[in-house]
Amino acid sequence: MELHKLITNVQQWSIDRGLDKADSKKQMLKLYEEFGELASGIAKGNKEVVKDSIGDVVVVLIILAQQQGLEKISDFCVIFDHLSINDLMPRASELIGLISLRIRKTNAEIEEYIVRLISCLRTIAKYENLKFEDCLSQAWNEIKDRKGKLIDGVWVKEEDLK
């Protein structure tokens, strides 16, 4: 599926569940969780976890951008070829920190940091010989029919409600 369509699908999924209007600080918790899974996948050399986690982090970022009032995320097709895989994760972590600071203190524009973080993820996918679109497509296929409930601004999937 085309990247633009995947993004639009995730945005509509978020709107349908009220996540687009939820608290961005709560969405940051999900970002930390998914980014941790990505770090674990890279550390263990588990390509399937890396693929899954890249898609999950991008889904979280798409929703975070909505929550911050960004209707469209600008072009993030940049590849950071000048950074090694070992430098990309610390850079991505730094960008998460910058996003977190802006959400915590103000509603200042954070699009630049979201775009840079997605570009880091795109580069990680390239280094792992993964297609970025496939990572997001896999995440979309996992969530598209997912049932659950919005609890205190956090989407909790049905199986975690029990």
C-alpha cells in the first residue's frame, strides 16, 4: 500500500477512536514503549522485531502529530546516510527528548522533530534491508481491526483489558 494511504488510514483510525484529541503526554508514553522495543530488536539482531517496531513507532508519531494539530506531516523521505546504525539510535533518542520537551512545556511546533525522527526510522529500515512502507503496512495491518478502549487518554487494546 502506498505510504500516503497508510498515513491517511492511521489518521482515520485515530479519529475513529478519539485518539486524535487525546493528551499528547500520554501518547509520549506509547512512544517511549515502542522505541524501547525497537532498541531491543536492534540490540538482539532481531529483524522481525525491528520491522514491527519501526512501524509501531511511526503509527505513534502519526497520532502524536494529529494531537499537536498537524494535519499533514511534511516530506520525510530524507535518508541519513552520513550516520551509521550505531549513531542513528542515539540521534533518534535525542529527537524523542526534543519532542518530549516541547509537549511538556508548550504546544510549540514539533513537526521538524517528528519528521527528523521518522527520517531516522526510515534510515534504520534501509540499513536493516527493510522497506519503510512494509514496516508501516505491517503495523497498520495489526491495528486496523483492533478493538479496545480509550482509558485516560491511552488506547488499551482489548486483550490488555482483561
